[in-house]
Amino acid sequence: PGLTGDKMSSSEPDSKIDLIDPPAAVKKKINKAFCEPGNVTNNGLLSFSQYVVFPYLGEKEFEINRKPEHGGNVSYATFEELKEAYRTEVIYPLDLKTAVATYINQLLAPIVKAFQSKELKKLSSQAYPVTNTKGGKAAAVAERPVDISRIDIRVGKIVHIEPHPDATRSTS
């Protein structure tokens, strides 16, 4: 699931974390994420923990730092331990949100730094030009600072292409 509890969607920016989201954007998206106390079903933050944070941590434990009056620091060696602690409300939504945001920002820091170069900023502005439309006509591209969080990077290999069986063939 995405951060909103439903599936991730590029048309819903708050449902996903982009590779080059700045730390403040990551924190904002995670803080807005659906994260009902004790609910381990359709919990995007638990999914991020399982499939992104725990692999990133490797042998290190998932640490949640909190004040002594809120139960003190805790750590979990496995995702199953974290999930059970969340299900039984040993940890709360804010605990999970804070830890996940910290780890995601650590993971993305080198990528965000790399995208601060002039070449990549220029590439971003060329790949995602900003256009204003009035009366159905495209206006000149507006000059504005490059927002690297708008870059969509997809990695994959095309192994086979064929028309869909229901597609109509064009004779032109």
C-alpha cells in the first residue's frame, strides 16, 4: 500500500515517496500518512519498513527514539517484532512515522545530493517544463527554480513488445 492506505499512485503525490524528495517533503508526506493505532493492515508505513527500511538496515536494528516519559527508546531486530509491537500498541503512529522518516531520509540523502548538480537540474527542467495554458494554447515555458522532486525515475528492461489483442491497428 501507499502512504495513504491505498495503493501508490503517481497521480496522488502524497501516496508515495520520490527518490529525490527533499527531507522536508519526505517528513511531510510521512506525517500525513494513514497510520491508525494498532492497524497493521493497509499500513503504508509498515510496508515501507518491511520492504525498504529493514533491507536498508541490514543487520542493524530498527530503532525508535523517544522520550523516557513516552516509553523510552526501543529497537527491533526483525520486521515481525516491529509489526507485533505496533499491533499491540507498544509503539504508536508518531513513533513509527518519526523513525521511518529518519531512515528514508538517510537512504535518499546521497541521491538527493547527486541531483543538486547543475547538469541534473538542467535535465530536470528540460524533462519537466512548466507550461501555462490559456484558451487551449500553450504559453511559453515559465522560468522557475528547478524542483528535483518532480523527476520520475523508472528502472527496468523491456523484454517483449506486442500490441494488445483488443487494440485496433492504424493503417497510416
